[in-house]
Amino acid sequence: EEVKGSVMSYVTSGKEGILTVQKELQSKGVKAYSMELASFAQKYASETTASTKVYLLDSYSGAKAAALEKSKYAQDQALEAKKVAILKAKKAYHSTSELVAQD
């Protein structure tokens, strides 16, 4: 019963939509109605394009921030590795110096 009611509702609203378009075509004429429809389509396309641009810029900003964060992390890791390498090199140098001094 509910499905039948829903289907009938869609059919009724579809018929009403068609009747509305027919009335507008008759009162405004095909040319004016077409121009109005084209204007609406252009406005809708512009709004869609604008919202897509905002979404893409937002995504780009998020990706850029994440990349910068990862870059900073990698830079910090490299600096830490450098410090460890220098410390090990100094230990090796001192160990070698001690061995040479013992000879």
C-alpha cells in the first residue's frame, strides 16, 4: 500500500510538472522559456564550478599541510640520524686515537 501511494505521488507530481512546463511555454513562448532555462542552467553550472573549486582548494590545502608535516618529520629524523652518526664517528675516532697512542 505504501509503495503504491509513493508511486502515485511521483506520477502525480510528474504530471503536475509537465502541466506547469506546458503552461509556461504557452504563456512565455518557446524562445523566452528556453532563454530562462538556459540562464538557470548557466547559473547552476557556475555554482557547481565554484563549489568544486572550493572543494579542490580545500583538498589541496589539506594535502599541502600533510606533506609539509611529513617533510618536517623527515627533516627532524635526518637531523637526529646526523647527530647519531657524528657521535659514533667521534667515538670511533677516539677509540682509534687511543689504539694508536698505545702503540
